[in-house]
Amino acid sequence: MQRVHYPDQGAASGFDSSLRGPYHARAMANLLRDRRPAAEWASVAQVIEIEEKIGSFKGLAEVVAADLAALDPDKLPSDWREMIVSGELRFDFLDAERHVPAVTGSATAEVSAVCQRCLEPFQLTLAVDARLLLLEEQQTVDGYDGFEVWELEGNTLRPQDLLEELLIMALPFSAMHDNMAVCKALSTKNDGADELTRPFAALRARMEQKHNGPDE
Ligand SMILES: [Zn+2]
């Protein structure tokens, strides 16, 4: 059994139906983990609504766990694996001949992370956009600006793998409170502030030099 959602039903109706009960949620989870040929996902214009726990993305959860390992055990957020990844993936062919399958969509997730400035846990919002051509190894196509290439395994795709890789790539190299007011390192006046801000000041100076300079 599969549930096929066509794009013209609209995102709003899909969202409403996701609230109806566990059957729908289970069906969606199965689709995310199904491995099928990319052409098959595209030929039914499959739409997959995502409502998954961080813990179900093993690779992502490993990266988050490694980051959180720096915390004192009493500061570790107990429920970080239960946080939800939500969004939507839409499959279709981009060409009339139906040779170029692609996936578009977006997802957001709240991920627990350790602020590298103050070493306190905080919630990091990840937001990813997918605009991917689904191509086999060695396959190339021209004329799809704005799309990146996702290399299929053979000709198949497991949507969860793709989503997980996008989320992992969206993790910052160095996670930090973006709200200065709540970051303990910055709220303690000038203590060590010079040292902490210097790398950014240096980077900003380099960028300004580049932008203002007559040439490179
Ligand atoms: Zn902080």
C-alpha cells in the first residue's frame, strides 16, 4: 500500500491530513525509508511529508551526540532525540521526455547543540532546501541552473538518506548562540571578549578590504 500525493492537492491539505492520526504518520515514515528507482518516485509525482524524530536519522543523531558529549551530563538535554524534523519532499520529472527526475522541497529541524562560545547547550534551527537532479553515476544533463546533482545508488533513492545528508551538511562548523543576549560568554561584559571576537573582526576586516578594494 502506498499513499500518493499529487502536487496540485496543495501543501495545506496535506498538512491538515497529517493531523488525523497514526496511520497517516506511519505511511509517511515508510515512504521516507523506501528504496525505489528515482524514475518511479518521479513518475507518480510523489510527495512525502516529513514528520520524523531526530533519533530516526542515525548518522545525524551520531553527529549531534558527539557534539553533546562535551557537556556535563547534568546539562545534557534529555529529549534531543525526540525533536522533530518536518518538511516535504516532492518528486517529478523536469523534462517533457521524462528522463530527468528531480526532487525539490524543504525541511526544518530543531537540533540540540553546544555553543562554542559559552559551552552551554542550546537549540539550533536547521533549515534545508532541496533542488536536486537525481542522476545515475556518470550521467550528466545540461540546462538545469539552480539544481545540484544527487548521485543515485544504481538508479535508486531512499529519500531518508538524501534528507539526512542535507541536514548533516547544514550543521554549522562551529555552533554558537545567535542570540547574543542569551550567550553567557557575551553577556559577561568584557571578560575575554576581545579574544573571542577577534576572529570575526579579522574576517570582517578582510571582507571589507575585498569589497572596497579597487581590485582583488
Ligand atoms: Zn553561547
